[in-house]
Amino acid sequence: MDSFERRAHTLLVGLFVGGLVSAAVISSKIITVFGVAVPAGVLAYSVTFAVSDVVGELWGPERATDLVLAGFISLLGATLICWLAVVWPAAGFWYNQEAFSGVIGSTPRIVAASLLAYAVSQKHDVWLFHLLKRKTFGRALWLRNNVSTALSQLMDSAIFVTVAFWGILPVGEIILGQWIVKLAIAALDTPVVYAAVGLIRRRQSAPAQAQA
């Protein structure tokens, strides 16, 4: 792995972890996107599926699985740090504990929902992406990118929203709305996935061409 490839991989890991953790922090807020109610984390979380597809396409399923595991550990670590920040006694002159707790102190249900949905959907995304890659003999990146992401995003939305909001909010509406928004984002990120894969592959093949 040359310096460019190493930097590209590091950047992708950073984007993955950053999108995952930020999505978990902000998902307790429900927003509307073109009139559709979705958790605010949908925008950041959708980035993780594109990144895992790029990593899997370039470096294989083992590296993509490592990425998913690293993300899970990062999410768990961030959750524990957020909890510690909430319960740690505040300075005597600081009076924003209630607001801080409301934003950062996610309920156990939301934390459990995030971890469960992440573990199931990301693992499924890696598995299905590489199954389709084998079935298409490495062709049709757009197909495996969109199909694996679409089905995995549906699983993620169904698990997260059901566990986090059952009995509190209209679960069916939020699941459908979140999935529709995620599908739109997945369609838009396909050119980005192609561009990232193409750029890194050209740099990977450059040394071999130079030696020839």
C-alpha cells in the first residue's frame, strides 16, 4: 500500500467513523426532509454505506468487515464517553446541564437501537455487496452498490426506529420516510463511489505500469 493509497484508506475510515458517531449523537431529533419525517442522523449515517462499499470494492470483504468492527467499537466508545460527560458533576458556574443532557444523554433505548441496527445492517451490507460482486463477476458496481445499500438501509431503519421509538412515535411512517430518504441519498452517492474507486484504482495500477 503506497502513501496515496494509505492516506485514502485512512480518510475513508475517518469518514466512516465520523458519520457513524455523529449520526448516533443527533438521531434523537426528528426532522423533515421534503415533508418526510426522519431521524436527523439519516444524512450522516448514509455516508457509512457508501464508504464501506468503496473499501470493500478496493480491498475486499475482510477489510470491509474490519471497518464495520472498528465502527462498532468507536460507536460503543463514543456512547460511554457521552454518558460519562453527562453524569460527571458540572462546574458550579455552569447551568446548562439539563439542555446538555437532553441532547447528548441519549436514552438506553436509542443507544441499544443504534448498536443493534448498525451491527445487523452493516454486516448485511458487506455480505450482500460481495455476494453480488461474485454473481456479476466483478462487473456492475452500480448494481451491488445500490442493491446492497437499499436492502441494508431498510433493515437499519426498521430495527433502529422500532427499538428506539415503538410506542412513542409513528414507527411505520418514520421507517418508510427514513428509507425513502436513504434511497435518494444512495442513488446520489453512486457517482461518488465510482469516482473514488476509479481514482484509487488508477493510483494502485500506476506503479505496476511504471515498472512495465
